[in-house]
Amino acid sequence: MNIGIFDSGIGGMTLLCEALAELPMENYIFYADTDHVPYGTKSKEEVIGFVDEVMRFMTAHDCKAVVIACNTATAVAAEKMRRKYDIPIIGIEPAVKPALAASHGKRVLVAATPLTVREKKLRKLVERVDYSHLVDLIALPRLVEFAEHGDFDTGKAREYLRQELSGYNLENYGELVLGCTHFNFFKDTFRQLLPADVALIDGSDGTIRHLKEVLAGRGELEIGRGQAAPREYDTNVRYFCSGRELTTQAELEYMHRLHERLERMHNIS
């Protein structure tokens, strides 16, 4: 059986990389819904429809669990999908609580997509854990576009972030929460623009730990290969873009390059 991981685009590769490292014995279906990216600028009803379509695909491809590697999709559709499908559905949400715990009383900036920022789920999360009213929200929709176009080192993302962050006194912040998995591709750019003592945090590792706990509790966890992820990323992963499987050498090489970039970003905090 497979573990399904999906996102509106390539952002979900962040969680796939974590999963390969933590659960290397599993087989994976990675699904990037590139026909509908970005989710964060769509209506709530549209996103629910997209997610339902992906879930039908995952269940048809023998998935024992599905990870929604998209904060927007988690916020608007996860609970509805759990009521409809009888396999575990693991969502991701911005790491607001751990960021507040680590900020030592300084402010916390949560960067996400416009729909995530507007959605009640995030605002309720902030209300539940932000006792001292330290959290600010910022929407960064164009960062998703830059990631999907592979604009990691062209300078476009750096200039965009410089402009968007210019209205904040960054010296007042202790943590920046990356509330969209696409944003992890730009950790190096964030690090260049932020004061050295502003830490970067996201919810990827916690989400995969939760997945592991759920599978272990159901007796469905594959174990035995060891701790290291396979060197060849496609040995136990099938990649799909909105239902079309990626099989050509050029397509798989591009996915490998994305893995390699995320490995470089992994140690930036």
C-alpha cells in the first residue's frame, strides 16, 4: 500500500522529503495539483472540490493514509474529507504554538497564502495559543508562483519579499512561521533578509511524526530498512501532476533537483 502526499503544487515536496527520511520503507504517491495551483487565491468552494478530486485519486491508488501537504487545503477541506473517506487524513497547519514558545516574548510573524490568512481555522488557532497577542499575519501569494516557476535564484523572490516585509520592524520578531510549504524553497532568501536572531519554523517535521504515530497505532507502519532515505528518490515514489504520472527522465531529474534544493534548505533555521 501507499502513503499519499499532495499539495497544490511542488510545495508538498517539503513533506515528502521529511517522510522519506523518517519512513524510508514506505511507498509514496506524490501528487502536485498543478492544474489548479495556487490554492491560496481560490475560493473555499473551489479548493474543497480540488481536494475531493485528489482524495478520489488517492483512494483509487491504494493509499492507506493521505497527507495534505497544504496549509490552505487543510484549513478549508481536511475535516470534510475526514467525514467522507475512511482512511487517515493528516493535515498540516502553521507552527504557531511552537513559534510562540520559542520566541521568548518577541513577536511572531506568520507567512501564509491569502486564503489561509482569511480562513477561520488559522485565526482560531492564533486566538487559542496567542495569549499575549504577539502574532501578526502576512499573505505572500507571489512566493507560490515563484516556486512553481523555479525562480529560486533569479532575484525576483528576494525583491518581492524585501517589499512585502518592509512594513514590519523585523527587529521586534523572534520567529517567522512558514505557513505554506512552498515557502520552504526560499529559506535562504528569508535568511538573507531577516535579522540573524529571527528563527524560521514550519510544521513539516511535526506532521510526519504525527503520520508515523497514526500508522503505528493502526499496525500499518513499514519498518526494517534503516534510518537513511534512499539515494534515488524515485525508487519508492511515484510522481503525479494533476493525475498525469511523471515518467520521463527530464521530469524525474527535475523532481530530484527539487529534493536537492530542499536538502540544502533543511538546515537553514
